[in-house]
Amino acid sequence: MTWSFPVGRILGTEVRIHATFFLLLLWIAVAGFLQGGSQDAIVSVLFILALFACVVLHEFGHALMARRYGIATPDITLLPIGGMARLERMPEKPAQEIAVALAGPAVNVAIWALIVLVVGATTDLEALAEIEDPTSGFWARLAAVNLFLVLFNLIPAFPMDGGRVFRALLSIWLGRVKATRVAAHAGQAVAFVFGFLALTTGNPLLLLIAVFVFVAAAAESSDVALRDMARELPARAAMITAYEALDPADGVDGMSSSLIRTTQHEFPVLGPDGRLRGFVPRQAIFAAVAGQRPGLTAAEAMVPDIPSVPLHAPLTKAIDALARPEVPAVAVTDAAGLFLGYITRENIGELMVLRGHRA
């Protein structure tokens, strides 16, 4: 995700913080300072940090449960509206999806129980109503907000946790594509309710949540439909075979010439043995020219370790590989591992549009 940067790696998952999260901390600090001075500002910021630590643990609940089913979680990003765990893929078996979806709220229940049993904090509606008051009990507010996170995340608004449970249950009878469409429409309806409440109460965070739910629901529905259509297609159906390749020793002038001559957005770098070494995205060429690095070679500018799929592999394998944002393309190879062509996000989208019009 753009505008986010890594702060560490835990259990194989990179934890990232979006830059806008610091705007939230600044806003909380200023509001606390104006209300009660520096002490209230410090307590307010500490509470938000503790709250978002619970959010990160919630996301690791999803990640660790997904790992049980062989699904990795490359990163977790902290946003002002919460956390987002980026799973390589969602489990398609209803029972597995329900387990992954409920693992996050289960962590919040465990945190609430720990605070109540160990710290001795009480949980009541007053603590939740005074969540923004830094003079109110710190632990009571943190316990209450964890219960609130459980209830909020279980709202059947796709793609929230409750929405994923709703989709998984529907898919037992309707199939995954139709169930996702129904759950996405339900999520967008809830987003409209969130948006109305945000506008009437003047709550900017609730408005951001409404926009996120609306957009994410539509994106998830499109992704599931795309995967369903791609399931019956081989990788060769979306393979680009007309391309201009670069030699590892090509310099900036050679890369720039290839960029001008073609409409390619990425250029495969092939060795003398015909095997792929990497891809040079056009952004790397622009950066080399802007940075006045005439000695840069294609081997130095390329993105290495490009994933590959066999010619007759399901197209969904390429889609899974392209889920990693740092991957510009997926190589298609023959039985001997020689490079035959490549697949990008753009030409998969074009193929799906064409097949959708034919259907």
C-alpha cells in the first residue's frame, strides 16, 4: 500500500504503518491538549497506541488462523480506521473462511478477558461512552473498546469479519460468486447507513469507514468474479508473446529506446540462455533518466525473483502471484523452464472484459 512504511516483522509478517496514522495521533494529541493540557494529551495518545496494539493483535489472529490453512500474510498495515491484514488469498472453503474471519474478534475477546481478570477492570456502557475522556479509567475504556471491536467487526457488512462469515454461510447454498455478490450489496447498504450517520453526527472517521466498506465490497466482488472466470482458463490464454526484451548489459540509452519504440510498461531481461533474469518496469527507466544515472544497466534496474507459472497452469495461479504489489509481471515458461511470455494485471483485466462481453 502506498504511503505506508515497514516498522518490523513479526512471525514472518511485515507490520506497516500508513502515514495518515500519524495525523490521527496528532489530532488526538491536540484535542487532548486543548481539553486538559499536556497530561491529557499524553494519556490520550497512549490510549490510542494501546487501542491500535489491540487492532494489530486482532489482525494477527486472522493471519495465524490463515497460516493453518497454508495461506501466508505478507503484511499488516495500520490505518487511522483500523488494521488490514493482506492475505495472499482467502480460503474458499466456507468452514475455513469462517474460522479465519472469527479469529480476529476472538483475539479481542481474549484481550477483554485478560484486562478484566488480571487488571480487575470493569466493563460497562459508561466506559464506552467516555472513551474519549482521558480522565476516565484507562483499563476500563480499553476493555470496553475491545468488546466494541468484536461487535463492530461482526456486523454483516462485507468485507468486515461479519460480512465474510455471512458470505461463507451463503456460499454453502448459493455458490461463492453469487454469495459474494449478495454479501457485497449488503455491505454497501451498511456503508450508506454509516455514511448517513457520519454526516449527521459530523464523525469523519465513520465517513472514512463507510467509504472503505463501500469500495472494498465492490472490489472483493469483482475479484471473486474474476477468479471464477479465470478458473477455467490456462495461463497461456492471457500470455503476452509479442514483446521486446532487454539484455542484462543494456544501459539507460538502450532501455529508453525500447520504452519509446514500444507500448510496454515492463521489459523482460533475458540472459544468453533464454532464461528470465527479471523485469525492468518503465518507472525504473524514468527514475534512471531523472537521476542522471547513465551507467545503470538493466541487470541493476530490474526487479529480480519474478514468479513463474507453466504454460498450461490455471490462470488463477498467475493471479495469486500478481497479488504481491512488488511483482510487475508473472513469467510463463515451458517444461524446461525457458521463458515463453509473461502475464500482467492489465492484460488479465482486458481478457476478462473481452470474455465478459462474449458471455
